[in-house]
Amino acid sequence: MSTSPTARATTPPTVWLTRGRHTGTTAEDVLRHTLRRLKDSQDIDDFLEVPEPGAAPYRIFESRMRVAGEVTVRARLSLAPGTDGGQDWTLVAEAARPWDHAWPSPAGMFWPQEPDAGWRHDAATGLRLEEINPLPEDDKAVRRRLRDCARDAWHLHVVVHEAMTTDERGRVPLAHWLPPGLRHRVVEHRAAPQQARVVNWALREFGVEVPRGGAVVLPGSPAPDGYDAGDFSVRAVFLDGTEPTELVEAVTRFAALPRPLPDGAENALTSLREDWRLLTLEEELARERELVAMYAEALDAMTKSRDLYREAAERAHEALAAYRESAEVPGNRQQPVSQAAAASPLRQLTRALDRLKGGTRARRPAAREDAPSPTASRPATAESPSATAETSSVTAETLTTASESPTATARPQSATADR
């Protein structure tokens, strides 16, 4: 079996599934009437039309019965909205143990069994179940039909070639001889005597061939593991009213192969298992117990999570208290991160240069206002910041000394008077 991510899941041995089309416009009424009649006759244990919120496009019907005395079978039918061609339906059933084709068909848990019932049609091709479907006369139409049927994984398609034109004895459908569990899953195609070549030409791409006067079971897509065209072809089918034992055996063996789930069947099977509503009292009690156990497990997990969180919070508070106590002890005070960053050599050098620049700018205007220095008219020279600061300091001290000495001011005045 393929192990790629795109490999399809295999149909479980307990599952029975098929699909079809009801050609009329009253499929819902037919289902309701048939289900009530089957329950009244005790052919089924119970049924339920699942209420859907709002105007749901699909109608869901559930039915339950017992086979072989004690094996419970649950079946779920999904009915699509109506179209010009009718209403498509999908049926999935699951038993409490591997399926036995001798059991009644689950289709009989929903639909009436009259021969002219309108629900016995293949949804893909429109062909009838439990009846003989002659191939078209046009070669291209034959190829299109067989190509579609060879790729169908919902039904078992059997092609029978008539070696000669048959009478009424040879017009008995294959479904008449099949076990009950296969009658609503097999589509029989009949090829006229002159169509042997066109049939094999159409099936060449699938690696199968119909023997002249024989039959073959088409593989479906994808083909099941273990399928070999030679193992599921019959060289001669006597259409004389006798049971085609070899062909019936080939169809039964093919149905027993582990087949991949068809497109859309996985969702239908999941809905049957997870959204089932038709419960017995024992099943309701078991489901409630499962819910209680699930809630108890979730509550226990939440309680453990809360205790772990509380323990972690207590440890964090203890660590914070220990850190604060160590910070208050003299000689063990730790510098904050901002002070440590400010004490770095690069930051100290930057701040020292900023202070020098600020001091130089503050002193130069004061020297000009109090006593302009004779050197102020000199051209500016490129001096270092330290030399400029020293010059400004000396000039300020000289001016201050001169203003405080009275003799220095009086002597020039007396000299002027003498003259």
C-alpha cells in the first residue's frame, strides 16, 4: 500500500457504503413513509430524522437494526437538494463486527423494495441497480461510459459480453444471484455480440479485457491492493438461466478486497461515528459517563496547572524578597543597571568634554563685558581648550586686582594735576 501523504484511508471491514440517485421529487416523503412502515413491522429497531438548524441543504436520516440476532447495524443516509435529474443520496452503515454480505442490504433500512422504485439509480451514470444496462450503440459513447465506470469506486461494475443474442432466460440480472449485501452495490453492463472489440478498446487504458462470451469486474479508481485482471475475469458466462457461479464468486472476492474509501466517503463515515443521534438508553448512559470522565480529566489537568502556577509564583516572590534583603545590606549595595552604564569610561569622557565646552562658552562673554582684553583684537588662533581657559582666568584676576587698589587709581590723577 502506498505510504504517501495523499494515500486514501482503507474502508474498514465493518463498514458498508453506497450512493445513488432518486429520480423523483418526493424522496423525503418516500423515506419518511418507508421508515415508519419498517419500524411498525419491526424490520428496524428505530429511526430518526435529524433536525438541522435553519434551512439546511441536506436532509439526514438515521436508522438502526439488528442482524444475525444480536449484531447492531447503524446506518446514516444523507439526501442532497433536488435538481432536474433528481436527488442524490449517500448511505453509510457500520456493524458491530466485520460485515457479512449474507446480511440484508442497509439500503433496505430506508428505501422501499418495489421493482419500480425510483431510488435505484447510479448517481454518476444514471444507470439502474439490480438490472441489466445495455451498452450504447455508438463507439464513442461506449468508451465514455466504460471510462466513467472503470473509475467509479462507489459501486462494483461488471461487464458481461453476450456471445450470442439471448432469450428471456439469459435476461436474468446478475443481482438476482448475488448475496443480499451486494445487490445494491453492483452495476451490470451488457455488451452485444458485435461490441466485443469496441469494449476491449475502451478498457485498454485500464489494463483489463473482457473475454468473448465472458465477463470482467472493473478495478475502480484507485484499484484495490491485490487486484489482478486475470483473477477477476470469467472466460465463459452461460446466459441460459442457470446461476453464473464463477462470476458470482469473482464479484464476492472483489468485494472482500481492502478498498480505498471513495471521494466523500470519509466525511460521511466521520459523521456517522461522531454525529450519531439515534441512541438507546444504554448508549446515552455510556455517552454521559464518557462526558463525565472527560470533564473530570480536564478539571484535574486545570487543577494541576493552577498548583504549578501558584508554586512558581511563590518561588518568584521568595527570590524577589531575597534580592531586596541583599540590596539593603551595607557594603553589598549593587549599582543599578543605569549607573553601571553611566560609569563606563566612554560615557565619562563624553561628559567631561561636554563640561569643558560649556565652561568655555560661559566665560568668554563675561570677559568682553567687564574689561575687553587688549588681545581681543588679535586674530583668532587655534588654541587648545585648556589654554583658552587659563588665559581667561588670568585676565579676570588682573582686572579684579586693579579695581580694588586705590593708589593705582589716584596716582594718574595727581600727575595730571601737577602738569
